[in-house]
Amino acid sequence: MPNSTVIKWLHRALTAVLLLIVVGYATIHYSDVYRYYLDTKQQGNPREHLKKRTPFMVADTGSARITGYGSHVNVTITGRIYSFTNSDLFYAGNVAILPVIDLNATGAY
């Protein structure tokens, strides 16, 4: 009988320690996620329109510098990029535009 009590207390202590480790890991490694879309200027609430679109880049920083001229887009970012595609398509009126996207990325870590 005393052995089962010791095992129960050790199990509770181990569970508490593991819970603290998981909570600590989750709070330390939590970061914001920023999604970047290419599209024409939207009127009204853009959320409904963005539900139909996919981002061309997902990163951990909101300070990317994006410039464009014609169908050429330059992206400069410092940070972690979770996903990126250089084959994005959007419409300007009824005209489909497939821009050339150049990425210049520097890691922050």
C-alpha cells in the first residue's frame, strides 16, 4: 500500500514538471505570424476578399519592405520566412497579372 502512494505522488510531481516545461516552451516560442498578399486596392472590408486568397509569403515580422513597378515586385525582409511562393496571380479589373517576385531575405537569428 505505501508503494502505490509513493508512485502516485511521483506521478503527480512528474506531471506538474512536464506541464511547466510545456507551458514555458509555448510562451517562449510564441511569435506573431504575418501574411503578405498581392492584390489590387480593395474597397470596404478586405477580410472577406482575403478568405479567397492565399498569401505569397508568411513570415514572423511585419516590417517587410515591398516595392513594385509594373509587374515586377521586390521584397526585402529580415526575419524568419515560414512560406514563400514567387508564382502568385491576382486581378486588376479583368486582367490577370502574374508578377515577377524577387526576394531578398536576411535571417534575424
